[in-house]
Amino acid sequence: MSKRAPVVTPAKGDVLDHPLFERVERNVPRLARQMVSAFVAEIPIYSQLPREQLEGEIRAITEANLRLFFGVLRTGEPMSASQLAEVRVSAARRAEEKVPLDAVLTAYHVGARIGWLALVEEHQPDETAALVAAGVRVLAYTQQITANVAAAYLEEQQTIFGEERDAARLLASALLSGEPADAHATRLGVAIAPAYVVLALRMAPHPDEADDKDRDVGGAIAARRKVRRVQAALDELAGEPAITLLDPTGGSVLLPSSAEGATALAERLPDLAVVLEKAAGAAIVIGGAIGYGVSDVPRAAAQAHDIVRLARTLDKPPGAYLLRDVLLEYQLTRPSDAQVALASLIEPLDRNPDLLRTLEAYLDEDLDRRRTATALHVHPNTFDYRLRRIIELTGLDPAKTHGLQLLGAALAARRLGEGSLA
């Protein structure tokens, strides 16, 4: 039975500012060049950077970080805030340049690996204690520097995101209200589009929003997360911060388009509704309309919101709707005396709710007698009797063109009168 080798635990004073560290530190310029070459070889985005930036800014940062690295090796102490200041500035700059965080962190880990291998190659047999101490300190350096880099990067990213989101909201407000929008578009770094497909969204609550623990804190968090997921899905579609005004119940979205491509974009709204519903984890109803030019956006927005209100009033299923989908109902909501008169045509059916339900089912089933009877769970003869009573009481026969038109319009007017368009 072999004995376990003893663990070497050198006293701190035995390895402070050890000659091994000094010898390797003399090679900082060479190590920095080696590290930059490794970044280019191992991290795809670095291979896309200009040679001038690699040989200039990136190598200078790498050399500075190597000095910090050897400082930790010599003292065994964590870096101070002042020592880390330039590291944090550099991380914020990478966030501003939209270099992915994983690439930035990988660069620091590659650098630590190369620094450690340089120590391994340089150490002598009698410097084992110093090498063991160096291993612990390399890990401490990597932990501290990656934590600071990630924090600074995310802080800057959040600042940028907040500024972009504020600019997008201001742009949305200006476009929807018909106010001048050029300054907001410039701030956001986008051009005013020739046309916009304007969406009105209504989102049902996510199941987690019903969480009433901790005085509705859980539900409020779930609601905010739902909005963030929908916003992220729209951002991905747009390839930039989407122009939106959203809250947990819904809001407005403006999808930029060319004048020629706006109709095709509007035709794809049903697919978008599926994507957004998946992101929200809740049912979504969308009303869409096209605004041709900035001056037309407020009209399109009003139409989109009218459409989504109609879709909800008419109990249409979740999905996306355009004017053509609610054309009759939309027209009936315009200022007119006809709506009340149309609704009164089927008032005689109110005394027998079965007759009203039968008429609704008959029209929903495209005047198919057998399908209507099945939907109502009655015998076809019972349906025939009810249909005769409908004709007798209203004087309108759905088998005739004029009667069918009036009965359909009357039902729509009744639904709109009973439903809330608020």
C-alpha cells in the first residue's frame, strides 16, 4: 500500500516576490504578443478586428493586465479598486463596441492560461513551492478580474440598453401622436421608414401573474418578465431595439417597412402572433394596419386599436387581425343611426334565446343545416322548426340574399351593442 505524497503548503513569506515571478515578468512584451495571437486564433471575433487595433489598443491592454497578474503573484493580495479601474473601463468599451461578453471573458482566461504555462516552463526543480503558490494566485486573479470585467460590461450594457429603449419609446410616442420624430430617430440611430405596419397588442395575463404572494410582488415580476420576453422577440425580428410602447396588458408596436413591402409584412402578422404568444406564455390578440408615411401613422394606429378591440368584443380567438377580418363590424362602429336599427331587426328573438343561438350557429356554420344541428346538439328536424320560427318572427329569410345580409348585419350590430369597445 503506497503512501500518499505530502501536500506542499508553503508559508506566505517563502514565496512573496519570488525570483520565478520576476524572471517571467521580464517577458511581458513577448507574452502579450503571444496572447494577442492566441485571441485571434481562439476567439472568432478577435480575428475580425483590424490589425492596427490588435497591435495597438488590445496589446497595450494585455500588457497592462499582465502587470496586474504579476502583481497578484508577487503579493498574494487582491487587486485594489484603483488597479482595476482601467480594466473596468476597457470592459465598458467592449460593451459599447458590442463585443460579446463571452469573448471578452474568454480573452482573460486565455491570458491567465498563457501566463500560468509561462510559469510552469520557467520554474526550476527547487521552485515547486513558488509554483504551487502561483497556481492558487492565478485562480484568485482570474476570479477577481472576470468578476469585475463582467460587472462593468453588464453595467455599461444596461446603460446602453436603457438609453436605446428610452429613445425607442420617445420615437414611438412621436410617431403615434404625429409629432416631429426626426431627432428621436437620430438619437436611436435609425432612419424614419417610408411606411410602418402599426400593431395594437392585447396580452392576457401569464399564469404566474396570478401569484399573490408577498403582496403581488411575484405577479408583478412575472408581468414585467412577460413584457421583456415579448420585447426581446420583437427586437430579434427587427434586428435592433423595436419601436414599442408596451405594458403587461399590451400596447403599440411599429414595424418599419418600405412602401412596397408593407402589405407583405402585414400578411405575415399571423406568424408573428404565434412567436409573440410563445414568448409571452399567454394569449395575444393583435390588430394591424399600415401607415404610409409619418403623417399616416396616427390614423393607422387608431385603426389597429379599433381592430383589436373589435376582435376581443367579437370573441375572436388569439391571433392577428387586419381590417378585412372585421370589415362589417368595423363599418358598423362608425357614427350612424343604422346600428341601432339593424340590432332591432332580431329583437323578436329575444323572447326565445334558443332561436337567437340557432341563428348565430347557422351563420357560423355557413348555412349548413346538418353541421348547425350538430353544433347545437339538436335533431335536424328541431333545427328546421327553429329556422321557420326565426323567419316568421323577423320576416327575414337567410336563404335569400337580402335576408342573409340583414340578419348577418343585425347579429353584428347586436354583438357590438352588447360588447364593450373601451
